[in-house]
Amino acid sequence: MSPGILKELHFFGLAVLRGMLILALYDLIRIFRRVVPHGVWPVALEDLCYWVGTALLIFQLLYRENDGAVRGYALLAVGVGMLVYHQIFGNWMVNRIAGILGRILGWILKPFCIVWGKLVQVLRMAGKFYKKKLKKSLKEFIIMLFS
């Protein structure tokens, strides 16, 4: 094979690997979202950072390996890498790792949740007690004002 074709095959392989890396990074974000649920704005910010990072990764690949020339087969190779990763690892990895991390965090945070629950319970009881005292004091104060 000619050196030019070998160089193009090498570039194709790197683009496939880059596509796999890009989707693996998104799977990390998916795992984070499952373990730590959060609202719309943080999700939008995560997605924005992901897409900027993805663009930089693809730009870096094209700049270093292909002298900045955008070729259709390079983008196709990135897509192939993403598809291969998703078919082989995608959902399995996200479900497995998110489940494991969820169990670990649940195990670690369980004592804190118990303490937090007891604290809330004590504060509610104290609130009820002081609410009764406050009502009684207000009632006595009003009676004192108008008598």
C-alpha cells in the first residue's frame, strides 16, 4: 500500500476513536445526570459545554492530523465511531455505572439522610412548641394592649 493511503487509513482510525471518545464523554454526563438529578438550566449548561468541547476535539483532530482540511469521510468516521461505541457500550455502561454509583452514594449518604431526617423532625416539633407559645404570648399582649 502507498504511504498516502496508509496515512488516510490512520486518520480514519483516529477519527473513529475520536467519535468513540466523544460519545463516552456524553455518557459520563448522562451518568452524572442520573446520579445527581438537576434542573433545566444546569442541563443546558452541561450540554453547551459538551458541544463546545466536542467541536474543539474535532477541530483539534482535523488540525493536527489533516492540516485543517475538513473532509466528509472524517466526519463520517467520527459518526461511525459514535455508532460503534453506542452499539457496544452505550446504554449498558450508563445503566451499570449509574446503578453502581447510585448505590455507593446511597450507602455513603444514608447516615447523613438519617441525621437530616431527625433534625427536621426535631425542628418541626420545636416549631410547633414555639408556635403555641408565640400564639399565647401574642394573645396576652393583645389583651394587655386593649385592657
